[in-house]
Amino acid sequence: MAVSFDLFGTLVDVDRPADPAVAVGRELESLGVPLPDEWATAYRTPQVEAVEGAEISLVEHVRAILDGGGSDRADADGRTVRRALLRAFDADVRTRRGAREAVGAAAERGPVGVLSNCSVPGLVARTIDRSTLDSGRFDAVLASVDIGWRKPNPRAFEAVADRLGVRVGELLHVGDDPGTDGGATDAGARAVLLQSVPLGDLPAYLDRER
């Protein structure tokens, strides 16, 4: 059996910006990138077409706004946009009670991964590094922006199972959101929601599932 964990709201808590458009715009301007008129409205409007369940990088979303329909802007290169996004969403990270013990218990029983919905490249790994979680316990860390699919799409769970070296039917996914993490069951995996099994009870739960 392999175990994957959701990150935000499951293993860690973070304070998200009250207005992401304002936060991202502020960081872009601090890096010398001028904002177009109606920036906030454009930020809240989809800019890149995607099929249902697919993840679009927020870098591509922001660049589409800044490019204004295709004009070449050296000050809006992907590296600068990514830096601004990481700064905008780089909040204090609080490791949730029982998270370290839950991950440790899972690691004693098989491969362990993180599967997180996140459209900012690099933010999931950065969040883990800033937490008190032992990153060495994770055999795979997957963000939706890296694999191209968001939970509850079955391909997201299939991707983490593949990275952990098991069939999706051997995967147990732990999360806090019935609408996203609960989708593991549609992929053929098992879902364990914190509403039913709190992190502190997960070691005993895993013992019963062995």
C-alpha cells in the first residue's frame, strides 16, 4: 500500500492573500513589470483555454494578460512572473498537529507522496521546505501544475500512484476536501478524509488497514 497526502489544509495551513490579484500585481510592479489597465479584472478572467480537469499554470495565465494578445514583452518573461507569484503566495507555513506523525507512520508501511492542487510552479516544494515536515519522508511530491491535472480528475491520482510505484488500486489518499481529495475513489484508489479520520488517528487507522 502507498499513501499520498494532500498538502494545503491537510498537512499544513497557510494564509492566502486576501486579494490575489492585488498581491500578484504588487509583486510584479516591484520587479519592474508595468501592469495593464484593468489588471484585476483580467486576472480574475480565464486567459488560457483548458479541458475540464486540466491545470493551467498561473505563470501562463499572468503572461497572457501581460502580453496583451501576443506582443513581445521582455519584462514579462516566465522567470520574472514565476518569481513574482512565489513572492505573492509565500506566506507563513504552519505544520498541522499530527502531520509529522501521520507521514512517519505512512512511511513505515510503504511509499509516501504529496498530491496537491496548486497552479504556482515551485510553491508546493517551497511550502514543504518551510514547514517542519521531514521532506526526506516523501518518495514523490506532485503538484497539479506539474502533472497537468487537478484533483478530483482520476489522472491526478493515477500520476501519484505511478510515481510511487503502485497500481492506483493500492493507493490510499489522505485529504481534507471531499470534492477534490474524495475523488480518489473515482480513480479506483481509497480516500481518507480528515473529517472521518483526523491526522492524530491516522497511524492507528493504517495499522488496521495493513
